[in-house]
Amino acid sequence: MKNIFEAPFVQEMMRTTANMYRLGWDERNGGNISYMLDEKEVGEYLDLTKVIRTIPLGFQAQSLVGKIFIVTGTGKYFKNVEYDPETNLGIIRIAKDATTAELLWGYKDGGKFTSELPAHLMTHMTRLRKDPDHRVVMHCHPTNTLAMNQVIELDDRTFTRALWKTCTECIVVFPDGIGVLPWMVCGTNEIGEATAEKMEDYRLVIWGMHGIYGSGKDMDETFGLIETVEKAAQLYLLAAGLPRVNTIRDEELVAVAERFEVDYRKDFINA
Ligand code: 13P
Ligand code: ZN
């Protein structure tokens, strides 16, 4: 067996959580990541017949039966993952009953997966239907994006347009826009279902006054989506309240989207 601590997917989780922490997106235990792994690759590092313990999911994840994920632990601090991945991360497989997780590695102190697992797994189910290459779901509390929540209407079109108009490349990075949910109680199946429903149309979802969800085919794409939103939100706030002299006009949004041949939300452009 190869050394699990050297596995690219463990290393990637260590690097990503450290980056997110240093960017100020994940104070204390804020934020969580789940990453769907290739069974054959995991089998090079772990005996897949050995289940350490089982943990109830609290919902049905039928289309994910047999799938393996590496997931951050609940209550764990992103700043600590790189120093003790086996306590702060876990590798789980969705059991045949679709309502139980089989722990294959990690959560060494008896812990369990993030309290936001419903939103993660429900999002994986939705995004995998849209794109078989989908792999990663990431949640965090980026500072500027959250501040922007306080000064702008919480709806998909308004929020997307504000970001697109802040920074020329936004429409190229997230032409599908950003979905926005109202404030809701977190850690529930209800917010999970609402998130997954938004993920039918978007790869980015704002949880009103809480944070952001990103989904993508790898860690870079997902991180890059959130990073671009957060940069645009920072620019938006830096200019907010100042006399507005220049903005990106709607025809300019269309021109850049067409130049880069992205399938943008036409109904988010003013005629
Ligand atoms: P967990 O510690 O359970 O992952 O929760 C953090 C969080 O950001 C809740 O939304
Ligand atoms: Zn959160």
C-alpha cells in the first residue's frame, strides 16, 4: 500500500484548506470541502474492505451509492488540516443503503463529516447529472462577498449583474451567473435541497448572510470560481458609495462573452 499522507488528493485538501484559511475565507471552523475520488486510485492507499465505523447521513443519497469522498470534519479548523489531516479530514464511502457513510480513513478523534454534508452530497447529485466530470463542492465565508450581502438585493439577477459589471472577466469565468438563497438555517436537509436546486442552473450559490458554495470538476476550477467572485465583491465594495463615472455596459458584457464563446445567461443582460 502507498502512503495515504502522500496521496495527491490528501495533499490537495491540505494545500487548499491552508490557502482558504490564509485568504480569510475560513475563520475558526468555517467552511467545508468534499471531493469525489476515483475508487481505483483510493485503493492504492487504503484497503477498501476495511470500514472503521459507519455514520448515518440523515438523508438519501441513492445516486451516490459506492462513491468515495474526502470531506472536511465538522467543527474542524481549516488552519489545522495541513498539520493533522487524519483528524481533520475523513474518507467516506456511501453505503448500499444510501443513508449511511462508511468511514475508510480519518476523523481519528472520533469526529465526523461536516454538518453541511446534505448541501454537499445533494449538490454532487445535481451537478453529476449535469456534468459527469464534476467532482468538487466547496463552501466558505469570504469577507467581501459577505459584506456585499448586506448592501445589495439578494436575488440571482441583481447579484450576478453587479459582479459581472465590476470586473471584465467575471462573465467569462461564471457566464452561468450566481444563484442566491435567502437567509436560511444552515446544516439542514432543507438548505441542502435549496442549494442543490439552485445548482441545477449555477455552479455558484450564495447563502444569504452566510457564505458561498462553489462546485466544479476539480479543486482549481472550484477555488477559481469563488476567488473570482470574492475579488469582484471587493472591487464592488471599494467603489460603493463613490460617484460612479464608469461601468461595464451591457453591450460590452455581450462582446466579451461572445469573444470567449461562453454560454452566458442572456436573460441577465438588459436589452
Ligand atoms: P462544519 O464545521 O460542520 O463544517 O460547519 C462549518 C460551516 O461553515 C457551517 O456552515
Ligand atoms: Zn458556513
